[in-house]
Amino acid sequence: MDLSIINNSPRNYRTKPIIKGELFPNFIAKTINKRIIELSRQRGKIVILRFELEANSFRFKKQEIKQIDNLINKINNKNEKVKAIIFFASNELDIKQGFDLQNSNFEIISNGYNFQEKFSITRFPTTIVIDKNGKLIDYYNYMDEINLTHLINE
């Protein structure tokens, strides 16, 4: 599915992929709760970027979000060490109807088409982990590939 044509969003293809160990591009995004998140202000934390299509269908991997939340909840001073963000392709209303996880650690961004293109997301869900210095650790397709405790303690 070509997400760039939905809502006439502009194409924002990267000419060069982000490489492991490379500084991840800064971004500014507004959450559905009207908070502004800027990646560069998250230095010192592990940043988890999760990309999902919809929050109100079977495509939403809610169980994986619960797994990541459980990992984050085991970390002492989690708010100082981890920032977790979900970029949904769907709109805010669909997200509010479908995202029913209580006390989740994730900030939620709606209409994330441009971010999906900018960060070369071609599979859903995809999870990106960025280190404390703002560098890309890796793109992950499966939750089992992420050892969050190890990443926090590095």
C-alpha cells in the first residue's frame, strides 16, 4: 500500500537509508494529547519508535505493545531512561476508538504517513530503537529481537 497518496500527503522519500550507528534524524511531532515531542530533546534516553497502520483493526499488534510496556515497567526510573512513541497511519478518532491500553508508556502520534516514509518503514509493525546518544541501534520487525534491559544498561 502506498501511504504517500493518502490524504494527498507529500512524498518524503529518503535518498539514503539510515544506517546502524548513524545519528537518527531529528523530528518534531505532536501527540494526540497535544504534547510536542522533539527527538533531540530525548538524548540520554533509549527511544523506541513503533510504527503501526491502524489502532482499530486486527492489524494492530496490541500484544507486542503490552510486551514492550512490561519491559519498560521493569526499569527503575523508567521515565528518565526510556521514551516510547507509536506512529499510527490512522487518524486520531480511529486511534482513540482502538487504542484501549491503560497506563501505556507510549506517546501516540496520529496520521504518521510522512514519518513512515521519512524513516523508510515498509513493514508494519516496525520498531526502531535509538540509543542514548541519538544514534540508530536498529530496525526490528519482531519484538523478540529487542533486549531492552541490555540496551538500558549499556
